[in-house]
Amino acid sequence: MQQPSPAEIWKEQRKQARGIHGGRLKMLIAWLGVTLSRLPIPSRSLRGKLFRSVFGQKYDSLNEEEAEFPIEDYPTLNAVFTRGLKPECRPIPETDSQYLVPCDCRVQETGNIDGETILTAKEIDYTLSSLCPDMDISRYQNGRYAILFLSPADCHRVFSPQAGRVEEAMHIPGSRLLVHPPFQRKEFPTFTLNERMVFRIETPLGSCLVIMVAGWGVGDITLPWDPEFRCSSRNITRKQYDEPTQLERCGWLATFNLGSTAIVITEPNEKSEVLVADDEKLQYGQSLFDFPPSQ
């Protein structure tokens, strides 16, 4: 299928944004909210009222008991979106033969990669080479994949699905189509048109990819272990690490703003097993794939 033109993508972005927000005026108000989300709010009481009006009315309620700090202590709305959680609220399994869920999310789809093709629940074919341009994807052909949707109320930190070395990070500039599953259309393949980050992680279970796909109003994916990473708005930025960063299982990998999607891709393993179901609500640290050693 022929790729849509930039003008067609822009028109579709605006159409989707109006649809999800309920019209042009509410879309503009939402855009203004995103623009001002990093603006500090001086009053603790005002913060509490504002944040609870956003989470609980506009978006689903968040569990304040899980947050690292009282909600009034977060200086900006963006700080609430990117909040950390208390470690005891996300226990990490002791088994080391599994890939873990990298983020709080809802499962859009899991499955086997057919050659290098991923088929989403919206019947949109994605190839590994289109998701990860300029990257050697041969080792992931016929592997496993999981597509995980983050709602605005979810913790927007993404974690490593296994202990491992981050050997490569790649930023692909792109659009801001909605990643919400009901808005995905075959004519506009969101995951290859949108801005995204790709991380290649070498683990004891093999190599895996974590792809973070930005959505409407979302940008500025940050890396806590490489705060100097700078990307271009026009060209692919690829960084290979001579001294890879070592992360523990569910070590903090990167941070989104607002709602987005994470895709986990693994090498093939004939004994592997999917441990989650489509549309299941998950928390980071839960088991995702069982990956016993291959013969």
C-alpha cells in the first residue's frame, strides 16, 4: 500500500485529535494543557485540585497510594504523568527465565512474528525493517512480539524487560497520530509513521528490542541513563554504545509523556510461551514471555 503524504497525515492527525477530544474547541484546550503541562504550579492545594480533576474526570483515576510522593508534591502535570512508583507496589519475580512486562499498560496484541511481519489486531501489517529502519533485524525474524498500550493514567516510565546491556538506541522522527487502538487505521500505519525510540538490549535470554511509539501531544522521550542523548526532528539519530549501560530486570529504561505504546520484540525460541492475554491490564514487572533455554 502506498504511504500517505505528509499533508494527508497532518489532516488525519487533526481529525483523530478532534474525534478523541470531542470537537475542535476541546482539542485546542487539550493542546493548551499539553503545552502548559511543564509549567510549575506554586500552590499545593491548587495542584491537588487540578491533578484530581484531570485524573478522575478527563482521564481514568490514578492510584495515589502507589506514587512515590503525595500528588500535591508534584510541581507540574508532566511530573505526575512521569511519576515513579513505590518499589513494593511492583514486585519483580525471582525467576530469570522470563521476559517481564516493561510498563503499566493494556495488552493490544501478542503473537509470533511471521518472518519479519507483525500483524496487529487492526489487521495492519508491520515489518521489522519498517519499525526499525537501518537496523539489522535478521536475528528477530520469527520471534515473539507484544504490543502494549499506555493510557494517560498509567505510570509513564518504561523498564527493561530483562537484565541486560543497552547496546544501541535509535530515534526515528515522525508524526503524532493517535496510538489508541480504536483510532488505528490500515491507511495510516501508526507505528511506522509516528516518532519512536528503539532500544536493543542484550540479555541472558538473547537479544530483544523495546520500541517506544509516541502518540498525540507526546514527544521528548528521555533516557535516565543517557541524559545527553540528543535527537533530530528530521533525521534518524542512532547511537551505539562502546560501553553499554547495564540494567537490572525492570531497570528504568526511558520515560514517555502522556499516553503511548511500547512494543517488545524477542529472538525466536521454539519453547517460549506467552503468559498474558490480549486486552489484559498489566503492571510492569509481571511475567510477559516464558523463555526456557533453547537446545
